[in-house]
Amino acid sequence: MGDELDLPVALRRARRTLAKIKAAEQTSSVFQTRPAQDTLVVSTPKPKKRRVNQEADQPSATGLTPMMHRARLSSKRRIQRTGITEEKDAVAPRRKQRARDIKDQIERLKEELARKDEEIERLQDETLVLDTDRIFDLEQQVAALTTELARHARGQQGHISRVGHRATSTARNASDGGSMLLDIENEVEELGEVARAEIITSTPTRRIRASFPTPPSTSPSAPEMQTPCRRLTRSRCDVGVQSSLPDPEKQRVETELASLQFEMGKLTAELESYSALASRLSEKLSPFSVNTKCEAQLSSTSHSEIETRLTGVLQTLSDQAAVIAELGASLKSLGFKGSDAFEVVDSLRTHFRTARLELEYLTPGEIALPLAGAGAEVLDLFLSRLRKLARKKREADDCIEEYHAIEVSLRQQLSARVDAMDSLVNQLRESERSSRDKDTRIAELEVRLDGLKSAVSNYTRGISEIDPLTERIETELAAADSQVGGKRQTTEGQTSFTDLETKLASALELITALQSQLTSLSATHAEALQAHKIQVSNLVKSQGACLAQRDARMVELRAEVHRFNAALLEAQSAVRKLWVENARLVAANDRLVEENREALRQVEEGRRKAKENVKGSDSRKIGRLLVGERTRLGSWGKRKRYDSGLGFWMKRTMMRFHEYINTGKL
């Protein structure tokens, strides 16, 4: 027993499977130890037997709660919820991928369509330009050839009749071709601009001479372009042969004229086909046309009507484009994400589908869209909350961007201040260097002053040595005067005395000059020391002021940096609060949805259990006490039914849901 108390609770507790097996064995042993009680006279069961049955039904050693069946149902519901969530998570990426694929395909088709349109426009422009140039070129060539052929025919009428006859027939054919061209132009003008465009686009794009057979091999190659200028033809007659050779240029002109006539014939056939088509169309449209009296007026006003209709179509297109632009602007003003109207509509569709699913989860099978009443209010409230959250997010993003801009400006100011401090430090170093130079100069002056002082002391020592010498000389002079000497000796003594006096005077002058120089050097040294002291004091004062200003600016910058950091922290906290609030709202919504689902499942389960209980009670009413082996072991009173608390829980859940809808807080 002591060993069991020393073990932890988890080890002292028996396993549930073993407990169930033991409980089953105990139950079987209990029912096996009383074989004679079923055959006895039926009487009211005693409480002891009922207590034994309760112990058999609910073993005390398992440690399970009485809500074991409910726990199993909740586990099933949890499995179902996780399955639904996994299915939703699996469907959402596929839906997004499908939307992206469709969008990419639409963009690709749009690009291909734009390329095709550009190519068609380019080909149309090139075809129109080339065909128009070719028509103009052909007209000019026809006119030039007609003029040249007429001149050539007039010049060759006197030589050979056959040649003149051929030239005359050629000119006649050319004139006929010119008249035919005029007739074609008149017919084209009568048919209108559409027929002209059809004629222009129906002309071949190759060179004219490329589609016809070449002249005989005896004829020379045709030149690139013929000018309408008159050319001098050389005679092919030979004096010895006396025969006329054929003119190759005439043959070339005739060949070109024949090709042009062939082209004119083709154009005439095309015009005839167009005129026949126009006549057939007019015959078919005659029952639907107006009176013949108004045909001339309609033909005259057809261009104006076409222009009017075209103007109306363009105006309608511009109005529709303006309406579409206004619709796109209004869609973008709703606050949903998307760069164009299609993306905004897709986002709206997604949000409405999500809202519908959420509403179906809240009240399954009760509300069918379009919503009315409270459902519409809930949807409006949901959309308004989404807009508010989107607006707050945009404001937070703008605030963060503003703080980032302030941070950049502060960093720039700080870098500028650092540069200024670096310049001040450089100036301080320069001033220190100049002060060191001045100190070295002062040291040199002091060394020179010490040298002057030593020189003055040497001079003073020399003068002090000269004084006893002068005294000795004076004593000698006095002795010489006192003695009797010759005149010559007296004069020599006087000269030596004068020499000594001059030397003494020069020495005194040198001492005076040295003393004056010493005094001047002392004065300059004192002035230099005073100026150096003043400069050093000024420099110290300026450096102190600069340092004080720098310290003050650094304090200000630190305060600004602290304020900026505080603002950033506030912004981050605001963004974090917004994220937390958004997550809380989403979690609250999910929790409410799950609670409603759970409540509905529990209500359905309660109904099902109630139906099963009713069916069981109906089946038990058939055989009462003494029918076969159906002997009740319990009391005759009603079985106690436990309150599951679902009614109060549902009421509390609905109150919380209404409070969340009204206030937005749980």
C-alpha cells in the first residue's frame, strides 16, 4: 500500500481497457451468482440491487466522466470540421490557380488580338498606299505613252505607210484606252468611294510586265521608266542593203500599250461585275426601299446620312465608354482590391460568396439569397466593418510611410550634423597644430634669449676682468709719474693709456648695445607670450562654445531620435493592435460559426435522441412486468432525465451573437 502511494497518479490509475474488461467480468459474475432470483416471485427491486446495477453500468475505476458519449460525438464533429476546413483549404488554391490561369489566358488573347489588329491596319495602309501609287503611276505612264506615240506617229507619217498606219491605229487605240480610262473614272465616281476602294484593293500588287509574256528575243530589254519627252529615232536603213528594219522601241511601246489595254479590259470587267452586283442588290432591296421619287434625294443625301449615323455611333461609343469609366471608378471607390474593374468584380464576387457561405453556416437552410431583413443588415455590417478595417489599414500604411520619410530626413540631418562636427574637429586639429608651432617658436626664442644672457654674462665677466687691469695700469701710471723718467717714456705711457681708454670706451659701447638688445628681446618675448596667451584663451573659448553647441545639438538630435523611436513604436503597436483586432474578429467570427454549428448539431442530436426515446417508450408499453422474462429491475417511478443545458447555451450564444453584431465586441 505504501508503494502504491509513492507512485504518481498516472501510474496508480488502471488502464481504461483493463478497467472495462474488469467491469465486464464483474458484471458477468454478478449476474451469474444469482441464478435463482429470476425464478423467484417477482417483487419490487430493492435499492441494493439497483445500486449494484448502477455500479455495473458505470464502473468507478475507469475515471471516465458521464458525458463519454457526448465526448465521442464532439470528436466526430471535430473530425468533420477539420475535414471541411481541409476541403476549403484545398479548394481555395485550386480556385485561385484557375482564376490566375483564366486571367493569363485573357491577357494573352488580348495581346494576340492587339497584334493582329495592328498587323491588319498596317497591311491595309500598305495596300492602300501601294495600290494608289500604282494607279497614279499607271495613269501617268498611259498619258506619257499616248503623247509620245502621237508625236512619233506624226513624225513617221512620211516614211512608210505601213508604219504610219500602225502608228495611227496605235494612237487610235491609245485614245480609245484614254477614253476608256475616263469612262472607268466616271463609273468609279458614280459607284462611290466603296467601289473605288474595292478597285484599288483588287489590283495586282506585282509589276505589270511580270504577268505578261516577254517580247521576242530580237527586241532589246525594256527600260525601267519612260519619260514623256520626245526622243530622236535613228533610221535603220542601210545604203548597201536598201531595206527597212523594224524599230524595237515601237514594238516595245506597242507591247506596253497592249498590256495596258488588257489591264483596262480587266478593270472594265471588274466594273461591270460591280455594276451588276449593284443592280442585283438594288433589285433585291427595291421592295424595302422608299418611293422612286425620293431615290435621287436619298442618293444625294446618302453621304450625309452615313456621316450622321457614323457620328451617332461614335457618340454612342463615347457615351458607353464614359459610362464604363464611371462604373469602373465607382467599383474602385468601394474599397475592394484590384487594379481594374474586372479584378474589382472578381473580388466582389469572392467576398459575396464568402459572406453567403458564412451566412449559410450561421443559419443553414433558413435564409436563401437575396437576403432580406436581418441577413441584409448583417451583410451590410460585415461589409462596413471590412471597409473600416481596410481604411484603417490604409491609414496605418500612410502613417508608416510618413514615419519612414521622417526617419530618412532625420538621418540626413544627423549625417549633416556629423559632417559639421567632423569639420569642427578638423579646425580644432589645425588650431592645435598652429599652437604647437607657436610653442616651438617660443621655445626657440627662449633658447636664443638664454644664449644672449650667457653672452651678456660673458661680457660682464670680461668687464670685471678689465677693471683690475685698468686699476693696475693706473697704479703703474702713477708710479711712472712719480718716478723720474724720460720724456720719451712719458709719451709712450700716455699713448698706451689713450689706447686703453679707447678699448674701454668700445667695450662700454658694446655692453650698452647688448643691454639694449637684451631689453628689446625681453619686451618682444613678453609681447609674444601675452599674444599667445590671448590666442590660446580665445581658441579655448571658441572650442568650448563649439563643443557646447555640439552637445546641445546632439541632445536635440537624441531627443528627436527618441521621439521618432517612440512614434515608430506607437505605429508598430497600432499596426499590431489592428492585426490583433483583425485576427480577433476573424477568430470570433469563426468561433461563432463553430458554436452555431455545434449548437445545431447538438439540437439535431437531441431531437434524434428524443425521437429514439419516444420510440423506445412506445415499444416498452406493449409488454409490462410479467410477460416472459421482461422483468424490470428499476423502480416504478419515472427515470430521471438530466438537463443538457442546450437551451440556456443556445440562448446565451444568440445573445452574444446579437451583442457582437451591435457593438462589434465579444
